[in-house]
Amino acid sequence: MSRYAIKNADFKLFTVLWNQRQGLRTPDLHFRMADWLEQRWKKGDKSLLLMAFRSSGKSTLVGLFAAWLLYRNPELRILVLAADFMLAKKMVRNVKRIIERHPLTKKMKPERTDQWASDRFTVRRMIELRDPSMLAKGVTSNITGSRADIIICDDVEVPNTCDTAEKRRELRERLAEIAYVLTPGGTVLYVGTPHSYYSIYADAPRTEIGEAQIFLPGFKRLSIPLLNDKGESAWPERFTKDEIARQRTQTGPNKFASQMLLRPVNIAEGRLDPTLLQVYDDRVDYTRELQTLFLGARKMISASAWWDPAFGAARGDRSVLAIVYADAEGHMYVHKVEYITAADSDTDEARAQSRVVAQLAKDHYLPSISVETNGIGKFLPAILRNELVRSKVPCKVQEVHSTKNKDLRILEAFDAPMAARMLHVHRAVLQTPLMTEMQEWRPGMSKGHDDGLDAVAGALAQQPLRIERLYGRGEYSWMKNAAKPYTAKSDFNV
């Protein structure tokens, strides 16, 4: 092989030579990935996303791609970010091993051993640069001061970095910092599979949590699920029909859909399904002459409100007021879920929050508000009553002490109306943290927030069960004269 051919081997040849040296055959799946990566690189695309099912060998192939890039240009600097340092180190160590043993890269190994560590290494290159040829870092580690021409984000989204809203927000914040590390004209390559419905790899914005656009806009994507549109395996030699059936059974439908079919869903299936909610846009319209409240053309016959208070950052709890209306047919409307803060108030937090609640009561024509008195709520009802009087709001305050298990309280409030498709939410509620809480909530698990769910559950529980009466309208009812009233004697007074 001539020197010209050696210096200009394409990525597919580079991959085949390595696999032959390892006694392996290169599957068509890897040829597809290799061809896409090389074509995107040669066309100058700077934002790339490679998604492929678990155990597809995508990280191994991307490691080969990094070695090929250094083979083509030893002056490149590559930073590998992963969910944790050990995972990033694994890729760097693999690339280091490829450079040591690949027939086209053996001469790239430096003479100095201090430049050849397992988490960073520097190949032979003509220019002196402060940053190594390849460096491993965990996504939460400090990368300030580093510079890279290529950043590979390899499996930065895993359950430990995305199983709560806080972790997902932190992950996005950390990934936003790579813009300060990437050199002008540099390339970012994401490699992974979705682990959450709110995945960084999602191809549509999650408007229910306030996303206006997807996290990776403008990225060129290659998505390879295990099964294509015809139900055929993307790697039939390794993933036979029997193996696919076994994995589907062992992992469960959600994990299989997420990790093998690349559909962003929650791996741990939640009990509350937000897709069962009915969304509406109508605003409150109170007709004083009729003393009637409407939502659009629908007449409301009752309203309930539940305030689950919290101050500061006590145990991470949030202060939430939920307002629910109901019509005569038993449909309930979650019209307002307010996450209350009073950081900029000129008075104490209890009074400041009570003023917010009083104003919401006035705006929504509330006849009463239930205040959960567990914990800090013991002294709030009196403060709230004073603020309602000052605001001239004719609203009663009910003190409620919750003794029932919170999980059971939430299940009992949500399950039946959601299953019957009788629970409606205002579109504005979709922009609150409530939707995230619903998506992530699972009975018996203490992780994550459920303050909004608890407040809405309290408001729903205040509404009486209403089912439209249909019996008795026909010609015959077996219950019509089935029994006569009977008054039992008792030895106590109620």
C-alpha cells in the first residue's frame, strides 16, 4: 500500500482493517454508521447526532471514528464527555488502544510515556498545543479552560442524569457550557439513546414544560432503531427474532421502546398519564346578573381551591395553590395551578404568599379556600383571613389537616376522572411544573416533586362526585319499588 493510500484511507476501510485485525466481520449496520459519519464530516456539518439502539456498537464505532480523525489530522483536539468520568475514560482508553494496534496508526504513538495516559493522550504532531489530542471528562466535571476542535458527547443522558426535572435542567446547563470550549468552526457529535420523555434528543419540543424548540436544533441526525418500519431487525445476525422477543419481555415495553426503538418515553412507567387530560383554553366569565360562572359556554356549578403552603427551601417543597371548577355532568376543570413565590416582597413570606392567594381568590371568584395545616400551615389560615378582608374578597378559609397517605390521596383524586376522560386542564397549566410531576410520579417513590399533584388532588377531593342520573327515564326500573324507607333505632345522637 502506497504512502498516499495510507494517508487517505476512508473511514470504512479504516474500520474494516481494524475489525480484520480483531478477527471480526464488519456488519452492514456499522458500514451504515461509518458512511454517514464520514459523509457528514467531509461535507463540513458541525452539529451531529447519532442515535442507535443499545448494544449496537455505536460507541465503539465512534471511537474508531475519533482514531480515524486523528489519523487524518494529528493536530486535532478531541474532548469526550460522558455521564460520568469512567464512561468517558472508557472511550479514550479504547481509542488509545486502536492507535497502538491499528496498522495505519502505529507510528502516531508518542515517545514520551507521560503523554500516553488512559484518560488523556497526545499523538505525535507537528505543533505544540496545551490541550491533549484526546481528553476524557464527566459531564458534571469542570471543563473551564479546555479547548477542543471536536466534542463527543457519548451517552451523557442516562437515568442518573435525567430521571428528575432538576437533573435534566442541570444536564442542559452543563451541556450549554461546551460552546465555550469548542473552537470556532468546531464539531459537536452526540451519541446515545433517549432515557426520558423529555430527552435532549427529542425531535419535537415539549411545550407542556415550556420548551419553544428542541434542545438540539439544526443537528444532522442518524437514527437507527432496532426494528425498521417493516419490523425487520437492523442487525439480524446478532438480534434475531427470538432475541428481540426475549429482550422485549425482559425489559418491559417502556424500556424497550426507549432503548431499542429510540422513542423518548419514561423507562420507569408512571401511574398518571398526562395524555388522558382534556385541554381547554376558555377563561372564567362571571355573569353577575345570573350569579353564574362560565368557562366558555359551559356553566360551572362549584369551585374548590386547595393551598399546600411551603416557605423558603424547606426540604425542597414548593407552595402551590390549585383551583378546580366542576360542571353539572361531573366534569372537573383544573383551571389554575400557581407555584407561589414571594422572594421580592417587602414583608414576611407568610403575609406575602397570603396576599398572592387572596388576589387569586378574587380573580377566580372563589367561595372558599382549603389550607392544609400540616406543618407550617397551622398559623396561615388566620393570616390569610386578614388578607382576604383587606382585599375585600368574600372567601371563606377552611383548615384541613391531612392524615391519609399522600400517594393514596393523589391516586384516589386523579385515577377515576382521568380514566373517564372527565378531567380537564387549562392550557396555561401545561406550562407549569405540574405536567413534569405527573409524568414522573410513581407511588411509593420519594424522589422528585409532587407538591402540585398534592394541591390539585386536594382541590379535586373537595368536589362531590356527580354522575348524570339516567335511571328512571325508561318504562321500567327494577329499583323503583324495590324497598321502602326504614328508620333504625339508635342509642346515640348525631
